[in-house]
Amino acid sequence: MSEATLIKDAVCSFCGCLCDDIDVEVEGGKVQRVKHACRLGSSKIMGHGRIESPMIRKEGVLVACSFQEAYDRAAQILLMANKPLMYGWASTSCEAGKKGILLAEEVGAVFDTTATVCHGPSVIGIEEKGLPGATLGQVKNRADTIVFWGCNPAEAHPRHSLRYSSNACGRFTPQGRKGRKIIVVDVRETRTAKNADKFISITPGCDYEVISALRMLVAGKGDNVPEEVGGVSKADLADLAATLKAAKFGAVFFGLGITHSRGRYKNIDNALSLVAELNQHSKFVIMPMRGHYNVGGIGQVLAWSSGYPMSVDFARGMPYFNPGETAACDLLARGDTDAAMVIAADAVSNFPRTTAQALAKIPVIQIDPYENPTTLLSEVVIPCAIAGVEAEGTAYRMDGLALRLRKMVDSGFPSDEEILIGILESVQKQRLLKANEEA
Amino acid sequence: MLATMISGRTLAQGAGCESKMSPDFFKAVALCHLSERDFKSLGLSEGKNVLLKNEFGQVVLTAKMDAGLPESIVFIPMGPWANVLVGKETGGCGTPHFKGLEVDVAATNSPVLNICELFSDMGA
């Protein structure tokens, strides 16, 4: 790849939008320029500082080693643990996830994804109520009314509005932004709210009450709604209910504003009920704004492999799922895991500090291209190729559409999938050696 | 001042989230956004720091005025600084209560800890 090459229509592996119109110029084995991507995607594809070598901690210091030494030490940690946690998986390919599940079954681990600290409540709510969903293409081509509830795509999914929602021009929505009604419900006036026709400011932690009031108004039971609910006047709520009912095709996108606040999965459950009821008056769909580019994909892989979409305990010899018990944060908070593998995620930064402290007390294996606070606490560090830039694979967009990530540049690093195969083979080899010794 | 703390994504936080050890990430994330009225009532000016405390921990952050915020709500870009103020409880669904936490906010002359300092007491 020494000559300049233009890679057209590559898939961006940053957020759940998985924009598939990215042009990447490669020369001298390096990405030189990225076109069409947002600031977030460009930053990732252009690349930055990497972990240069696998490392094992010796006398408190991370010391460079070979990949095989790192695989063997990782395998040893997993084999010695009674209940290891294998956490992350949102920023790598489905193929890597599949190998990770094999490894989890082999060592009897709890396999959890970053969904548990973002849209885990959505996953639970959807399991309870079902998802009146659609593809982003349907929203682009048909939606005349769009609600963004507790999400801020202008900063978290910057090209969402242009490619799929507010500002997109579709087959039956040729006017784009002018032909759509955009409503934002949030506790603060975000950048997304500034692009809306109507911003509804609610009191933090009152999403459940506001959704309930809307359900009553949609069902024609407005007489029972008080004059103010969650900081919103009844008149504003009645206007909103009327707007939603009048939609030809409505879409609700929701984010961590409602999964992370009081009510959590019950907020989602209630929002799904609202959308189900709106379908008695119009066509309405709802979709979680998934953050990491393949957090949806690992949920799919885990569901078809084990029957459950996250927080799966393989330590019992069969898959067991009970979030609140088997989720990564609960396991760590209870001190119920004695080793951890963190892959394609940064648990130490993204967990509550009081939870992350438990990781400092157990051996941690990190698989990641980049140094981050999890590196600081890790006993084994294994650098990998960046999926979607240096390794190919499959990822699922936030609407469940599977897309193929391309390899754009060569890398001296193994892919996550290759690393997991290396650790799995080492586990099997060490187990065999031990069995032979005991025989 | 008592306030409700929420956290969330920002463009700068997202652009830096895979280079967390960099000075750019520190500048983008170790921030506390306050409404104009709260900012003034605490006697702050740009670049001054605030101390946030609750039952789970305390953290010093650089104060930033944010016209989009209502009074008594503070916003911190999601990341390790915000998570100092989050507890272990998951409400039986595996997800901690990241948003809507009550915090006490005060002006301070204490410095903001960088990412290595933030984790130094965890053996990092």
C-alpha cells in the first residue's frame, strides 16, 4: 500500500450510525485523509498514539513481552480464576465477539458488554415490551415527525440528522428538514434542541411521569392529567400528544438521558408502551441511539449464541442471565469476580469509581489499541489492530443492519479475533498439560 | 450550592475518548458546566475551579458557563471525573444511576487532578 489509494464508501467504526459513505486516502501504509466523516469518526480513522507492545506487569511495572507470553499469562489468569469477568466488546467485530464467547464458555466466565452501562435498560425494556422498530432508511424516507428524547445526536452521533433523521432528504420526505417536525425532550437545551421546532424541558428524573401523562392524553384520558407534570405544562403535553397523533410516520429516538436516570428500564418500558399506543392512531417507531459502533452487534452475537443479549454467566456450565446479579458492575460491587478481561472498552473510566476500585484488587487483562486508565491497573496488556481500520469484520448499526467493516491499512498488530484465538489455544494447551501431569 | 448532576457526551469528549491519557481529553472532560446564574452566584470566572461532593466521592473540576443549562443542574462530560460522584447501586438492572445525582457545589482553589493523579490511590 505504498502508492496513494482512495478507499471509497468505507464504514466508519466509531458510533452506532456506522456511516458507510466515508472516503479514506491511504498512502505509505498510513491514512492521510478522511472525507465525509464527522469529527469523532475522523479522529478515530486518522489514528493517534498506540500501545506499542504486549506487556506483563512484573514487580509493579509493565514490562514488554512477546504476544505468546501475553497470551499464556492471560490464559493462566483465566484458568486460575473461579469466576472471571470478560467485559467490553462494543468496539470490535462480531467475529471477535464470537471467539470471546467460546473462550468464556471454556473458562466459565461472565460475559458482559458495555450495554450494561449505556443501553442495558433499553435491552431489558425491549425484552419486556418488544420493539416497534424500523431501519434508519425507513425513517429517512418516511418520517414526518421525529422526537429525540434524552439524547443529543448533534454531539454523540453528529451525522445522524443529516443521513437518517431531521435534515435528511428521502424518497417521501424530499423537503428534508422543512418537511419534518422535530421535537426534543431533555433536561437541558442541547445542540440538538437548537435544531428543533419544539424543545420540551423536563425536570431531571421525571421521564416516566411525563411519558405516562402523554399516554393518558393520547388515549383521550387527559381529564386525569394534572396541570403540570415533570416540569411540563399540561397544555404543552396536550400539544405534543396531538402532534404525535397527527404524524403520518413518527419516530422516537432515545438516549442515555432516560436509561441513566431514575426509572431506568421502566422509562424504556413506558416509552415502548407510548409508541405501541401511538400505532393505534398512526405509524410510529422507536429506536435506542446506540453509542459504540458495534454494541448492537455483540448483543446480537450473544443472543444467538446463548439466548441472552448481555450479562451472561457461563460459570454454571450453561448460560444464565440476571442483570442486577450477573452484570459487570454488580459483580464488581459485590466482589464476586476474581479476574477480569477488558476488551474494546475502558471499564476503569466508565464504571462508577466505587465500582472500578474492585478492578484494582484483581488481575486484569486488557486488550485494546490504546492506553487508557484500565491500562494503569492491568496485569497483562495486549495491543490489537483497530477493527474497521486495520482489521475487517462485521458490525451492526443501531437499527440492527449488519455492515461489513473494511481493512484500510496494514498493521503489525493481531486482530482482536486472532488474540482471542491465541488465548483460547493457550487455555486448552495449559489445561491439557495439567491433565497429563495429574494422570 | 445544592445541584443535580447529569453527565453526557460532548463533541470534544467523543473525539478524545480513545486517547484518554492525552492533555486534550483532560481539557475536554474535567469540566463542570453551570448555568449562568449558578456560575455568577458562586462568584466564578472562566478557568476557576469548583469542588463537587456527594455521599459517593468528591472531585475538583474546571467551571464552565453553559447558557443551555437550567439553574441547579450541573453537567459534566461523561468520563472518569464524573464517575467519582456515582454510586455502586444498579437498581437490579445492571446499570448504575449515572444521572440525576444530588451534589454539593462550591468554588475552590484546589487543582483539578489529571488522569494519572485521579487513579493514583487505586494503585495505578
